[in-house]
Amino acid sequence: MRENDLEPSFISDLLGQEIASWERIGGGRNSQVYHLTSKTPTVENQFVVKRYFRCSVDPRDRLGVEFSSLKFIWENGLRCIPQPILASRQHACAIYEFIEGKKLSATEIGEAEIDQAVQFLAALQELKTRPGSESLTPASEACFSIQAILKNIEMRLARLSAVGYETSLHAEMHAFLDEKLRPTLIEASQRCYEGLAQLGKTLETELTQAQRILSPSDFGFHNALQRSDGQLVFLDFEYFGWDDPAKTIADFLLHPNPIMDLPSQLKAHFAEALLTFLAADQDLPERLRLVFPLFGIKWCLILLNEFLDADYQRRSFANEGMVNRNSILVNQLSQAIKNYDKIMPQLCFRERKITWVDY
């Protein structure tokens, strides 16, 4: 079998069951996802096969992280995730339970769904001291100091700055970096420096282990399905691991996926509920206020990833080559500029209540 092929016969051999049907049902930016039904006459005869992107430029072990993380969570009794079944490193694929559910739209999300999201994150924290937790790694691009966040942003800026001025679109991208993101980064960095000094901390001060949480990292309703009874099942744990709760909250509030374009009161409800649960970390509200614009800048840079050849290849893999690069670049630049506007409102905390003020 060629590396670019994923044959139903191979999955049949892996499962030990004959395949009755096999169809592509989508995927994210990093994977291909298939729904299969076996001929075995049991209730559990439907599965999801996920094939992961592999590239020498991006060595992240998405398969290993997702499968082992879901296995750890499942074995500790949480059932709002798909059950991991089998994995094959040789062919960069894994088999999971098929979830019968629907994708939500932003208009279908209310406080009940927000509460389920918070409850899931809270339940993950109950696993922090369970056997096996010590082997869990930091989440993808986890940063445990503000200096580490700044270094990550500078790395992303440097990669994009090295891209040539091939078209007028590339020139627009460079103008956006130079005229918008860099000045905002300088201002936000200064605010972090001053804010941390008031707390008696520095940019290099790292979070203690007690302040770190277990997080899916790319967490939100864009990675969830709703069962017919209203219960949510959370998907996509390729980036799971130890993380800063400020990042988890900021990413949830800033995520550019249309499903996450929620009313301010629902975003505030999420942040306030999680802050209340994590009240033992007394520095968290101020840390979130300081790093919020930094993660806003980072999201703008993530949206521009398709200007980089390696990231375009990843998108092409997930869509089996059926992409028009120019149209993607137009869309991604437009989204980055739109997302930049979300940085301008700044979080303000008063007794863990959130309001929005001008940045």
C-alpha cells in the first residue's frame, strides 16, 4: 500500500471485520476523516477512521497525542469524548467510535452548551493527579511564561516576514504585519511588562504545576457534536496536554471559526464560570487580561499560515489536493484582518466579572 493510500481492506484487516460501507465525511486542516460501517451485526458496527498529516517540517505526533490522550480520558470515566479503539503508526491512522450527532451553528449555542463546555474542562482537572497523568506532555505550543508567548509570536512573525513579495496579495500581507501587528505587539508587550511588575513578577516567571491545566488546546464548539439528547461530545485532541488556563480562555474567546462567533454575554459566561472554578489561581484574571491581546495577535498569524508552503501542503492533504491557493490566501488574509479587530476590545475584570473596554 502506498503511503498516500488508505484502503478499506487495510482497515478491515486492522479491525478484524468486513467493511460494508466507507465514505469520506470531512476533516480539519490536519487530517482526513472517514465513516465506515462493518458487516458485523452488532450495535457498535460504525467507526470513524482518522488519517493524520505527516511532514518532516512539522514533527508533531498528532496521532500519538490524540489517541493516548483520549485513551487516558476514557479510562478515567469521561464519556463526552469518542472512544479510541485502534491505531496504526505505520499508516498514520486511528479508529474511533462513531458519534451520532450534529454540528452546531453559532445561533444554536446558549448557556446550557457553554455550561457543558466548562463542566468538561472542570472534569479534566479532576484527572490531574490520576495515574498516567505524569506521562502527559505539554499541549501543542503551550507557553508557561509570557516571555515564551512572546517568543512564539516572534517566531511566527519571522517565518511570515521571510515570505517573498510574489503577488500584490503577499504585499498586503506584509503591510498588515508591519502596520498593524508589530505596533500592537510592542504596545501589548509593554502592558505585560508593567502589569507583571505590579504583581511582583517578570516576563520570565513560569506558572507552577498547580496553575497548569489539562486542555484540548484547540477547544470550542467547532470541535464538538451534539447528540439527540442535547449532550455534547468533544472532538479533536491532537494538541492535548498541560497548558495555561489563560490560553484556554483566550483561545475560546478569540477563535475565528464561525461557530465560535458567539454573543459577548455567552463568552463572558464561559470566562467567568471557568475563572470561578479556577479561583485558587489568584493571578489568573490579571494574567488573562495581559495575555489576551497576545493571543489575538497569534491567531492573526495562525490565519496567515497558508502563506507558508509547509502549511499549504497540510491544507492540501486534508482536502486531498482540491484547493485553490489564491482563493485560500485571499480568504485567510481577510479573516486575519477581521480577527485583528477582536484584539482591540480589552478584557476588564472586576471581582471575576467581565466587561469589554477600549484597548
